[in-house]
Amino acid sequence: QVQLVESGGGSVQSGGSLRLSCTASGLTADDYGMGWFRQSPRKDRELVACIAWNGSIYFADQVKGRFTASMYNANHTMYLQMNSLTPEDTAMYFCAADIYSRRRRGDYCSGSRYDYNYWGQGTQVTVSS
């Protein structure tokens, strides 16, 4: 059974930084993709960043230049470094795994929440002005 556990959320002031972690267990191969999504009360769940099985990374326009992501296959852990945070970044952040990433999407990761098979419980990020 695949399980994803996020950590690292919290409250910061505008301009601050946070680093989120997501550790996956139960994954039996390295050809999966991972994604970070976020959801706030007034918005649908949206992609923040995704990492393909080969390490290619895609960022949503809203976070380009401010967020970075990395994944270490050795311990199935993905990180999201968030800098220059603004109140608009306030949301619940979820990590997700797409176990068919390489088979169905080749060297690209999916930006659609519906392509991800497993989800973590989420970690809250709150940015105050």
C-alpha cells in the first residue's frame, strides 16, 4: 500500500520561506511521478509543481522563480522549497504520486490532479501580510 506523508507546513509572514517534505512508502519502482498541489477554500485544487520519473520539474506560473522542488529516489522523498511567500500562497498543500507517469506520460509529469493515484493528508501553509 502506497502512503504519502507531508510535513513542514506552518505560519509565516509575507516574504518568508518554508520547506515542505513528502515521504512516500510502498512504491516498488522508480518510474513514478510526483506532484505538489494546493487548495484553498475559494479555489479548486491546483498544481504547484510536479517532478517526472526522470527528474524533470515543472512549476505553475504562479510560483515560478519563488519555489524550487527536488526529489531523492533513494528515500522516496520530495521537497518543495517555498521562498518569497505571499498571502496568496495560503492553502493546504498536498503531495501526490502518479505511478503510471513514465508509462503514460514519458518524460513529462502531469499537471492534472486526476492523473495522480495516491495523495497525502495535506499540510497547512498560512502566510500573513
